[in-house]
Amino acid sequence: MRFDHRHLLGIEPLRPDEIVTLLDLSDQYVAFNRRRDKHAKALAGLTQINMFFENSTRTQASFELAGKRLGADVMNMSMQASSIKKGETLIDTAMTLNAMHPDLLVVRHPHSGAVDLLAQKVNCAVLNAGDGRHEHPTQALLDALTIRRAKGRLHRLTVAICGDIAHSRVARSNILLLHKMENRIRLVGPPTLMPAGIAGFGAEICDDMREGLRDADVVMMLRLQRERMDGGFIPSEREYYHRYGLDAEKLSYAREDAIVMHPGPMNRGVEIDGTLADDINRSVIQDQVEMGVAVRMAVMDVLARNLRARPAEVMA
Ligand code: NCD
């Protein structure tokens, strides 16, 4: 198995064969997680610290469970209550934690690039759990695993990524991954929610949902990220739902066997119809959550193997 990276900061530096390696190992962890006894030792003796500077439900919970199932000592830093509130900088906090010799640092931060910066300052493996609008690599990997399991392949599929592309690190990491694996990508949404420089993304752009969904194998919906908007990006939520919200009628333009995805948290009745989101014949949203734990186990497992392969840092 070859995975020559010290950190997982994004999808950008990964080769297609490395993505396949991670997904193959994730498949094994999916089976493992369905067992009653879920204790493994891949991270035994290692310390994992989760630092979330932004709210999170699924990502934080799944990183915590993944670490515990692999035998790590896991600590969740409550960033709301940390010295950041007293004016300590991100780097000072990281250096303080670094002095406690963690092996894996899982970081979510509202600023794009903050996690890369931090990785340069510490001597453990750093995992990006989402930085601003930049990347969310484990989300793209869990989405890829969900797609591969549902469709039986991860290439030559038509994937429509719909909604608030501009503010979404999930979209960015997914576009990078799906492009590397040679899929056809359509970005669907209002022009105000398309990021600058979109022409270089290697995707088709569409501002009409029905047209964008036509013959799609995968329909990936995104949350309208109100907290990252500083102006009038959309007329009203009602109008948005009317034009871009996914319901059964709009979905009928996609392939008959198309799957519906959403990274969560969902705004029911804004970007997606609640009944459709719960329809287990179309929606794989709960599968995405299940895949999330397995993918995070696989990523931490390979990074830990690389850590163990390096000579231990000599202590003074
Ligand atoms: C996403 C995130 O935080 O980037 N959620 C997640 O990780 N499951 C998407 C979102 O917040 O809309």
C-alpha cells in the first residue's frame, strides 16, 4: 500500500491510485463497523486531538468514534471554552497542544488555508476536517465511497453538484476528486452562488435545475451556507426552493436510478424536499454518515502507519 503523505490537508495532492487505496481500506472498515465488537488496535498508543473552531455534528462525532474504534486516546478540545477566547492565536494554541505530543491533530477552522498553516508548525499528522471554503477531504472521500458502493464504479458517471457552490468546501473537494477519477461534473445553481474562477474547474455550469439534472447518475445537494454570506445572494428561501430546491419533479429529469446525496446539515424545504431526503429508495444520505466513520478510520490508519515508519523523535 502506497500513501506517501504525512498529512491529509486536501484532495488536491492525492493521486487516483491513492484515492482508490483509501477507498479499498474504507470498505474493509465498513464491514468492521457492522460487527458487534468494534475494537481494533491500529492507533493503539497514539493520541488524537480534535480541534473544531466551527460547529460540527457528524464530522466531529465520526472522527471521535473512528479514533476510539482504532484504539487511540482521543481528546476533544472545546474551542468555545479555550484560550482562543482570551486572544491566543491559532498557532499559539497549536504549539501548546504540540508540546503535549499528540500524534494526530484533526482541525476544522473557518479560514481557508488555516489548517495548512498549522500543519507547518507541528510535528504530528494533521487532518483537515474543513477549512473555510477551501477543502474538506474526508467528506469528498466518504462521498466517493458512497457513490462507488451505490453505482459499482467511480468513473464515467455524470454527477450534478447543486446549490451553494461558492461557499462550499464540500463542493470544491468533490470536484477535485471526481475530476481526478474522470467523471462528468455539472455545477448547478444561480450565478450568484458560483465561485470566481469556475471556468478552470473542468466542469459544466448550469443555472437551470432541470437541464442540469438531465441524465445525471448522482445528484449532490448542498446546504445554503447563510453564515458565510454577507449580502443578498438569493432573493428569498421560498423563491430559491422553487427554482433550485430538489423535489421529485425535478429529480425525474435525472436517470431513473440516480442517487440523492447531501453532506448535512440539511435545510429541509430550502435546498431539498424533506420527504425525498428520507426516501431510502433514492436518498443515500444515511449511507454517507455510515461511510464517514469508515473513511476516517482508513485515513487515520494509513497516516499512523506512516508515523510509525518514521524514527521516533528523540526526547531531550
Ligand atoms: C459540511 C461542512 O461543514 O463543510 N458539513 C459536513 O461536514 N457534513 C457542509 C455544510 O456545512 O453545509
